[in-house]
Amino acid sequence: MNAFFTELGRTVRAQWQAENFTLARFPEIARRALEERPTAEHVDLGALMREFLLEDEQPFQTQSGFGQPELVVYDDPRFYIQILFWLEGTTDIHQHMFSGAFHVMEGSSLHSRFRFSDAVAVTPHLQLGHLQMTDTRLLETGSTVQIVSGGEYIHSLFHLEMPSLTVVIRTHTDPGTGPQYTYLPPHLAVDPFHHDALTARRKQLLDVLERMDDPGYAKLVLEMIRKLDFERGFFILQNGMSYLRGLGRWNDALAAFRSRHGALADAVPPTLDEIVRRDGLAALRGTITEVEHRFFLALLLNVPDRPAILEMVAQRFTGPPLETIARWAAELCETTSSGTWLVDAEFPETLEIPEAQQPDMFVAAVRGLIGLDPAAVPPALRAALLRSSWNVLVE
């Protein structure tokens, strides 16, 4: 067992006990303990990893699903301390059933806070509402943030360096604060720990039919959607979205869902579109190691308006933010077997431009649309960028 974390855990316990283990006091106690003895300054990571690998006397290891991996370095009946390694991990937008504080031990992260308003419970495990970002800030090494359980604290983290490490002092579970929703912007909250075995098996069976290119796939899915409740219907739609689009039956599927659920269905198309966008950026993030580019992807993924993006770029980099973004565009543009891509924007096939010239033309379009000469950008290129994650910058 690591001596630093043993002492840290005992300090937290003593201070919390002095407050009669009042739950509302724990986040402040955890934050103060991490700030007074920041692990970024006091822990030799290499020695800690060697000790963990070679010594059997370690705290009980949980299966929280957080981290790549998670190491529990102190365990108490009321709380524990964990180190979370992040390689490619970007956390979903989520709330917690525990409280405490986290500390950036190594690397940096873009931290975003959200508010979920006008919530309507469709089932005990799914809500509809409006998710809005309230704050985004860069957490450098040594930063510490409190965690409050429940729906008043909704957040996400985009880790920039690889790896990034966070230390978390947290309770096990706070009574009455569940479900621990994951939020699918802009309109859904789902309980990720609710396992509907029947829906899971149905999705797997539909995947088999998809792999077989079964000619009855679309008709069968539409029949399911006309009968299923909202929650199950949503997950069937999500599962088959890409294939149904390829078959030209996606609009039929949405119409069937609307026919079954009326006005509730209005929240689903923008949410599914945003899932596709976010999944695409998250997948791209796994192939990019340059910290500046990962930072830019984090902004596109998490920051909803142009002024806020420009402000974040100006905070971290010298020079005009628009010029910095234009440089990133030139560095990120690539030609693959499927076409020329600028992050998740595809060069339009309708423009009969030689492949070798497409990257320069794409980057020039970005430069024009972000403020230099919008009128000079061909409409097809403007439309391609507006359909992508660049839309927040160019519209």
C-alpha cells in the first residue's frame, strides 16, 4: 500500500469524522485535502506503479468502469481514493451517485458543466429535456474540482494528453441520488446501468440480419418501431440508424416512431444526429496524438458557440485565434480512400476538382468562412462544412 495515499485517506477520514460524516461537507473536505497535498507534486508515479505491480497488499479493487485502468489506492468503508488513467477515454456527459473531488495528477483536460432543464420522465430509466452547457474551462496539471452527487452536477471531461491521470476521493454511493444518468445532447438522459436483456438480444439479432443483408430487415425494424414503447424503440432506432440510412429507409423509420409516440418523438432526430457527430469525433481523437489537435477536437466536441471557442484558443495559444484555427485546418486535412476530409467534413463529390487540389481548396474555404472572405467560398464547400462539426465556427 502506498504510504502517501494511506496518510491522505486517514487525514480525510479524520476531518470528515470531525464533521460527523455529514455528506454535504465531504466534497469540500476532499477538495481541501487534495489542494493541500497535491498528488502532482508528491507522488512518484513510476514508483507507485511498480509497487502496485509487485506488492500484493493493496486495497480492494472495484469494478467502476472508470479509467484505463482504475487503481484503488485507499479504501475505507465510507469512501475510497482512486487513480484513473486515461489513454483515449473521453467521458460521456454524466452525473454521479457519489460525491468528493478530483485532482489532475498528470496531463490536462477540458472540463464542461451542463444543466438539464424541463425534464420529463418517460420511464424510470429515460428522461426528455433540454441539455445546455453552462461552463467550460481548461484544467491543467494540479487543478482540483469538487464533485456533488445528483442532477445538479452534470459534467464531462475531454483528456488532452495521453495518458492523463486524475486522482479521485469519492464516497461509495450517496443515498437517493440515482439514477446516475448519462446525457445524450440535446434532449435525452438515460440510465446506463439499466440493462434490458430483451432489447440487448433483439439488437444483436438485428445485427445478424444486417450482416446477412437480409432483404426483410427494414420492414421488420419498422414493424418493431410501430409497436415498441419509447425507450425500447429509441434504442432500436439508434442501433439500426446507419444501416437504415444506407438502405434509404431512415425517414420511414423516423415517421413510424413519430406515428407511435407523437410530440415526444421530436427530441429523437437531433439527439441521434448528435450521437453520430460525437462518436465520429471521439473515434478520430483515438488516432490523433498531437496535443494541439486534440485540444481543437475537444472544443468542437464540447463548446457550442464560436465566441467561446475563440476565447479558449486565445487563452492557450499566442497569436490571432482565427489564424491558429486555420493552421490546424491545414494540418488536419487528409485524403483517404474514401475522399478528402477535414475532421468530419467531406469534400463534396459534386465539385469536380482534382484530388491533389482538394486539401488546399478545403482549407481555403475554412479560412474564408471563419472571417476572411466568406463570399469567395463555393456554396458546395460551405454546405459541406455546415453539415459537419465546423458549423459552430463557420455559420
